[in-house]
Amino acid sequence: MEILKYFFPVDTFRDVLSVFQSFYGDWWWIVTPPVLFFVLRDLWLLYLRWKKFLSTEHILLEIRIPKVVDRTPKAMEQVFSGLHALFDQPRFIEKYFQGKYQQWASVEMVSIEGATHFYIHVPRAHKNLVQSHVWAQYPEAEISEAEDYVKKVPMDIPNKNWDVWGAELILNKPDAYPIRTYPAFEEIVEEKRLDPLAALLELFGSLGPGEQMWFQWLIEPTLTQWHDAGKELVDDLISRRKDKKQDGLSKFLSETVGGFSTVFSPTTAAIQVKKEKPQDPPSLMMHMTPGERESIAAIEMKLGKIGFLTGARVVYVGRRETFNKSNIAAFFGAIRQFNTQNLNSLRPNISVMPKTLYIMGKQRNYFRKRRLMRLYRLRFFVKKKFIFNTEELATVYHFPGSMVAMAPMVSRIDAKKGEPPSTLPITG
């Protein structure tokens, strides 16, 4: 009230407030029900979905790969294409009365004291889906249910013995722009082929006792709605938009003038409309630089593949005596190889990342760290989602090939399993 005195006289403010109270007192029965309807609807959906989520059994599948993997990330792209079968859009009754929601998966790379593991977290009902598509591309891989590693650290982190840091990743540009994908790392000659995850896996392998780093990609299959925004972006870049947006005043004036001209001079108006028929702006493709053409081609390549609504979250956990903040900078250095200046890049979402330059920074950091740990344990989606296609997902999550087989401590199969020979004698 004191601040408002500088902007409004007290009498004027009271008059406005009394008019508002009088209006609401007379018309509350019209204004209140629509507002309450949307609030109660959201609360009802939240209750149903939370109940459905708690009743759904989830499992954590660990994928162990052989010592030598001769597959490129292209194989993992086929796995993600198969995982798009998770798409199951709920109908009206299922959504509002049964609490059904679009389920998602979490693909995770985890380093526990330098040992790197690959996990996929899904509802138990989709276990066969994951196994069939992974085995189709990696027939020698071992897939087994594993105990959730997040349960092996204290629930009340951060505390006096453990510290934690975490972040969520977002895109720097619109979703239609792709990041740098695995074809940019590949060469025809095997010795020149680079693995996009080599730097990240090297960081994971360098962690010592009492240190852990968890990196999860949350993926939810989506259909082609995101293609429309991408196509509009391409049309803007090459100046092929057919209908330019007008503001309200311009549109009102043009329609009003056009209406009067039609009424008072129909013939003249028809000739004028015929002469002023809007033409599509010419394409600027011939005048673009090679970099601009490359950007448009990359966007169209991304739009041509299956997409997932995606979120990324990283958590670094360590004991107080071994917690090393330099690993945070090393992580961001490892993911920068996916970034390009003319296309897209990954960066942390500073609105949820723990920082110290705040008023009451210690308390805010504490609550942000606890929130990140809680959301990671539950595998809940991040605050800001974005679209990745199968090629981008295969770039940031795949099983390392032979070029990085021995560098990090990746969990692998020591011996190949096989059937016993048919000539083996059988003793009764």
C-alpha cells in the first residue's frame, strides 16, 4: 500500500478497489466457475497421474557389451527408432478417469568410482521391447535387471559427509536446429574414426573412490507436431512464407478499407484486388552463403527422422573429502564437442543449477541440490524439454566401439557365451 502511494493517490486507488469489489460481488457466479474448473481439472489430473505413476512398476536394465564392438552409433539409432513404439496417446476416458499418461524411458550413463555402466529405465511392461531392439543390433550384449544405483547413496544428500552438484541441459537455439551428430565424427578409414562419447567416457573413467557421476537422457516419443515449427523456420530462412503476420490494427484497417471499396465500387475493387494479388517472395537460396545452405540442409535432415521429446540431467555425487569441482568443468568440456556455431548447442539451464551468487545463496543451493536429487531418483522430466531425433540421441548415447574399448573402465563382458557343441557326450 505504501508503494502504491507514489503511483496512485490514495482516494483513486480506493475508488478503483471499490469498483472491482462491487463488480466481483455482482458477477462472481460467472467469473469464478471457469477459473475453478481449470484449477480443479489440473489438480484432478495431477492426482490421477501420480496415483498411476506410483502403481506402475519400473525396472532398471543394465546393458553389458563385449570387449570389442564393431558397430557404429548407427546401430543405436535403430534401437531408438524401435523405442518410439512407446508412443501411446491416452484417450479421453483413459486420461481423465484412469490417469493414463504418455510413458517415457530414461537412458543413462553412470560412473561409479571410475566404472562406467549403461542403463535403460523403463516400465516393466516394456522390458521385452527394449531387449528385442537392443539384441537386434547388439546380439552379443547381456541385458539384466539391476539394483537401482541411486539407492546406494544416502537419501538426505547433501549432508555433512556427502556433497552433490547437478544441472539440466537445454538447447541454445530452436529445436529444429540439430546438434553436431555422429556422421561428423566418422571417417571411411577405421583408424580416423572418432567416437563422440570418447571424452565423456574418459572423464567417467577418471573418477576415483567416493565419486559418482550420473547422466540421464529422458525420452518421450512424439509425432510430427514439431515438424510444423521446423518447416516454418525453413520457410523464414529462405523467405518463402506465403502469409506474413499482421498486427491487429493493420489487419483491421486493411479489412475495413477493403470492405468500403467493395461496397462503393465493386468493379474497381475487383480490378484492384486482381492487380494487387500477393506474390510469393522469391527464394534467397541462390544468394545464401555455404554456411546458411548447410544450416537449412541440416534442419531438413533433422525433420526427416523420428523425434523424441527429450530432457537431460547430470548429477555429480561425492564424499566431502574427495569431491572435486574440476569434474564439473570437465563435464561441460566433454559435451561441447556436440556444439556448433551455425547449428545448435547444449548448455546448462541456470534457473535450476546450483550457484552461489544469490541472496541467501547457501539455502537456495541446498534446496536446488535436494530437488535435483529427488527428480533424478524419480526419473521425472526436466523443467525445459526439447526435441531430439534418433540420430541426435544415438550421438549422445551409444555403446562405445573398439576405438575406446580399453580407455575408460566400461562394464563389459569378459567371455562370450555360446551353446555347447553338438558332439558333446551326454552321461546318464
